[in-house]
Amino acid sequence: MQLQAVRLRECSKAVNSEQLQDLKLYLITDRKLFNANCSLYIALEDALYTGVKAIQLREKDLQTRELLDMAYWMKELTGEYGAQLFINDRVDVALAVEADGVHLGQNGIPAHAVRNISGDRLLIGVSTHSINEAMQAEKDGADFITLGPIYQTPSKLKYGKPIGIDTLREVKSKVAIPVLAIGGIKLNNVEEVMGAGADGVALITAILTAENIKKTTECFIRLVK
């Protein structure tokens, strides 16, 4: 098992220092927050214009063709701003649109299986909610993980109570890959998260529902750097 873990790490694409800077502010989509796709497009463009360099397309209720269409225009949009695009769970869609990476949940295909499919074409992120899940994701060959919920948040209620800052610190001491904190992160607590060792933060509503997306994004970028 140890030899297998070593081989998986050797096969991983691995996040370099420049890509890690791009992941410091990792924005996740939720079109249900908007009345139309055009409104989401404007919100994403505002965030990208202001400096967001990584966006994850996460729309679990879309049929494959709808998701593919959305992925294509998001790939074009992120490309205009030199940003990375990650697709939630769907390796086939990520490869079809030549996305930069894929982000996997705990109940789907594991990172090592994605690596067998994609080779080194995709960066692989994995959602984790505990120390054990974080360590397993690294063994499976993930390039980075999201960890949470750090604080209480409606989008992560099914994962139980927030894991808190202390768990974030412990995970950082046990894994070598980048750790992006997620869950209830706002302008008033992001410095605490970064101070605990997070390599970046993953956000949804804190940016997408902000009254002024550009100004809010500017503040987050300043605080995470």
C-alpha cells in the first residue's frame, strides 16, 4: 500500500508555485443565485476582471448537454482573463472542453482513477471534510484539496458541524499538497483562515451575492495574499 501511494504521488500533475497563487481565491459557481445565466456570466466576469484566477463549474442538476454548453462558454470566459477552469466531478466534460482541472467529491470516482483516464492533462482537486479524508486524497494522487466546512454555512449543512480552525491546522501538518479552506468564509474571518495555514480559500456566496462583486473580490485578494 505504501508503494502504491508513492507511485500515485509520482503520477500526480502537482501544483507549481504559479498555479498555487491562482488557487488562493477559488470561486465556485451556483447559478441558482441568479435569475438567468447572463447574470451569472456578468458576476463571473466581474470577479475575473478583478483578479480571480480559478473558477469551478459546479452545477449538479444540469443534464450533460446543458453542462457541456455551460462549460464551453466558461472555458472561453476564463481563457479571456488567463484564469483556470475546473469542472465538478465530470471528467468527460473537463476533457471535452480542455478545462484545466476537475474537482471530485467523496462519493464519486477517486483521484487515482481520474489520473488513469486523464494522465497529466488535468489538475485534480478533492473535497474533504476530515483529517482522514484529506490524507486519503493525497495518497490517491490529488493535486490539492478543499477542506471544510470551516465555519457554519447553508451550502455544507449535510456534512455536519463545522470542523473549525484547529482541524485545518492539523490537516496542514499532515499533508503536503495545497489545502483550500471552504465553508462560511467571509471578509471578517478570512485572515484567521489564512493565519491557520490555508493555502487559499474556496468561495461561493461571499463573492457571488456581494452587493459589489468587484470591490469584495479586491478585498479578498488583498487579504489572502
